[in-house]
Amino acid sequence: MDTHPYQHLETQAGRLEYTFVHRTPRSGEPVLVFLHEGLGCIRMWRDFPATLAACLDMPGLVYSRAGYGGSAPITLPRPITYQEDEAQGPLFEILDQLNIEKTVLIGHSDGGTIALIHAGLDMSGRTRGAVTMAAHVFNEDICVAGIREAREIWETTDLRAKLARYHGDNVDTAFFGWNDTWQRDDYRHWNVEKYLPDISCPLLVIQGEDDHYGSVAQVDAIIKGAGGPAQKQMLPDCAHNPQFEQPAPTTDAISRFVANLDLRA
């Protein structure tokens, strides 16, 4: 069931919902591209994309991946390469269809991982910078523990009903496609660090000091492995959602980072 008043694109992944925030991009204008978390979608970003885009006076593109929000459904199980598949398939296709020539990727959690992989794969120069919030490049015990805790919350609270407000008929595949995949035995050795050396654009790597889904080892691996300049930003009194738990310092850090990027032709 699709009840969201967004525009749609037909892609190889199916029909995807998207919207521009702050304004529609002019020809050749750089665009902030927001990549949501493993349980996210357009609406679950709340007002963060519009606020950041307005602060930078840049257009922002927000979309829901297949299996989320009002986008096309998927079938489970997901392949363990689902983040790589998104980064090298639909994301390129979306940007091409919308004629977006320059991007700054803003990714949270799974979306941060997708941003890193895409930046490593993009040899066109379109990716001018990438910001990750709570991204992962390998699986670790703290993440699996957090995933198991989320499963218990799903089974013992009204979490499903809350998520259904955003995902509609996609709610079960959105949750289990994330939760089951991260707990699979063949996912324990998942690792995408191989993409990092090919990232030449500047990176800003943000993580909460109290993130219960990943340790600082994730940040350090990204900083060490990146082929281009990379900055580390650890936020105190912050868990897995910097954009909501520490919105002011997060917006400020991203704004300073983007202001220093070369976004010219």
C-alpha cells in the first residue's frame, strides 16, 4: 500500500519513492543525497534533510530503498551483499535518471555503509564528498548484541505498529530483512573494507560515543582505510542516531565539512 505523496522512479529494483527537499536542483547543481538506515525510509528522516539542506542552501534528495516506506516490496531473505548491491545498482540508476551530476552523500547506519561503497565504486567524479553517521564496514559482537535486543523489542512491544506507520505493507520485510540478515552465521564475517582505498573524495565520519550498534573500531577502520582525506567526529551523549540525539553539533559538523568541499564543475 502506497500512501505517501512522493514522486516515483521505475528502476531495476522496482518502483522507488523519492522527494527533493529545500528545492529542486538546477542543472549541474550539487545535491545532498540522503541514504537511510536499515529500518528507515523518507519519512523516518523527519525534518533533518530539509533542515540541513536549508542550512547549506543546497537541494537534497531523499528516497526509500526497495522494501521500505512506499517503495516496491522485496522478497526475503536478503543476500549478504545487499548493501553492495544497493551502492552499485539502484543508487547509480537513481542519480542518472534524475540527471544529478554532483553529489554529497549523507548516509546513516546502513545508508552510511552504502555511501562508502558507492564512493569507492564511483570513478566518474560525481561524488564530491561523503558523510557517514554510525556506518559499519565489518560485523562485530556489539552490533549483533544490539540487533538481538531490537528483535526482543519487536517481539515484546508495539514496535511493529509504530514502524507500520512509515512502512505500511513493507513493515515485516523492512524489519526482518535487516534483523535476520545481521544475525546469520554467514554474515558474521561480512566486511566491506576493500572499497575504502578507492574512495578519493573527502569523508566525514560521525559516530556517537555511546553507539550500541558499533564501536569506535568502525570509525578508525574507515579513517585508516580511506584513500582520500577523512575526518573523525565522535559525539558525546550520543548513541546510534546523531541527527536526532545531537542535531545541532551534527548539523554544524556537516555544514563545515560541506562548505570546504570543491563543488565546482
